[in-house]
Amino acid sequence: METRVMNCIMCPMGCEMQVTIEAGKVTGVTGNTCPRGLKYAEDEITAPKRMLTTTVKIEGGILPLIPVVSSAALPKDKVLACAEALRNVTLKAPVKEGDVVVANILGLNVDIVASRDME
Ligand code: SF4
């Protein structure tokens, strides 16, 4: 049995949790204010995920870069590869907030979308 301390990152409260792990599975969590903390702890132990926020190049816009975000959390070990793939993307203005910049990035069933308008 192992006990780990981790902070839930699902909301700004950032609850500090004590997570008990046995045979690679979460068997107990304390310190979480809501059930999302338990889900976060389970995912973090078995299949950690992270949102990706970054920028991509855009031509003809009022700025040279546009902020983008993943439509859902990506496997943590794929986030860097996704960021690398986005380095080769150049958009053309105008772009609307929510427009899909890259669909199904790296075959992970997650889209990358613009997080603001760019005239
Ligand atoms: S456990 Fe709930 S309240 Fe606490 S940080 Fe996570 S989502 Fe927020």
C-alpha cells in the first residue's frame, strides 16, 4: 500500500488530497471537496491527462499567433507531441473562437480549437 499527496487540478480550489493506492489502483481518497477529486486521482494514477493550451501561427491576422486549446484532456504523455505537431500549422485569418484548427490531433479523438477570434 502506498499513500500519495496530490492536488486536484479540476477547479481553482486545488484541494490537497491523500490518495491510497494498492496494486496500481486507488483505494481511498481524502481531502477532496467533491467527487471530481476522486475521478482525478483515479485518472492520475491509471491514465493521467492534461489540457493543451498553446499558440499557432496565423497569416493575415492582427497578431502573428492565435491561442488554441484542446477540446478535451489529452493523454499526458502525448501532450508534447501534440504541441510539436502544432508548430507546423499556419492558419489564415479570419478565424472564429471555437473553429477547429486541427481535427483529431495525432488520432487521439481530440480536436484543437481556436480560443479567440482573429480578424
Ligand atoms: S476535489 Fe472538487 S472542489 Fe476540490 S479541486 Fe477538485 S474539483 Fe475542485
